[in-house]
Amino acid sequence: MRRFARCLILVAPLLATGAAAQQPLAPHEWLFGSWTGGFFPPSDTEGPRCTAQPTVIFTRDLVLRTGILDPLYRQRVIETVATRQGGATFRFQPAGPTGRGLPSDIGFGCPGGPDTLDVQQTGPDEITFPNCREMPAPFRRCGSPNR
């Protein structure tokens, strides 16, 4: 019984602060949320149109994007994220063999291929995908004030 009491005394402060339940922060947490733009310069970032159909959504484990002609989201599972000052580089789990039933816009049209994405922060609520031919315009975070 004494061992149990000692363990409880050592664990209780962790439980009280929530440290035992916290997950480590994701390196790309600054990107979490919905973004509009990419195909064309972003316009309405505060209204329901942005939150109803954002172009790109970043989550802890996924990046989702719409196609220019297809409003269905393409879901990419994040394998790794390398962050740097003002940006991040994503490597996704392989999309599979090329040309075997995969949508043509499974990637972002970036030089590194369909399984990579480079993100550059250009403002407090603005990002770009440098050199990605399918997303040439900047993105603005949904819910941020229009410029």
C-alpha cells in the first residue's frame, strides 16, 4: 500500500497540470485551419463562403485540398514536416503508383513531385506554395481580415 501511495504522490502533480494528457505540439501548428486562394488571389476570407469551401485545410496529420474543376477534397497523410523560419516542407505518404486511378491533382504541382509541399509564410495570415504550378496565387487564412 505504501508503494501505491508514493506513486500517487509523484503522479498527482502531473495529473493536476494535465501534463500526462498533453500531446507534443506539432511543428506546423501555425498552419492549422482553413485557407482560401491558391487558384486565384483570395478575396472573401471572413464570410461563410471561405469557411464553406476553403481551398486547403491543414490538420495535425493531414493536408486536404480541392481541385480547380473538382470540389472534392484530396487528402494527403503527412509523413514528416521540416520547419524553418517562415516556412515548412511537408513530405506525404506516397500517393501510389503513378497513373493507376489517382486523380491528376493528387499533388500540388510542385517541383518535388506529388508527395512534397513547400509552404512559405508571406504575412501573418498569408502563405504561398512557391513554384507550385497548380497553386500559383497566395492563400489567406479563413477568418482573417481582408486586405
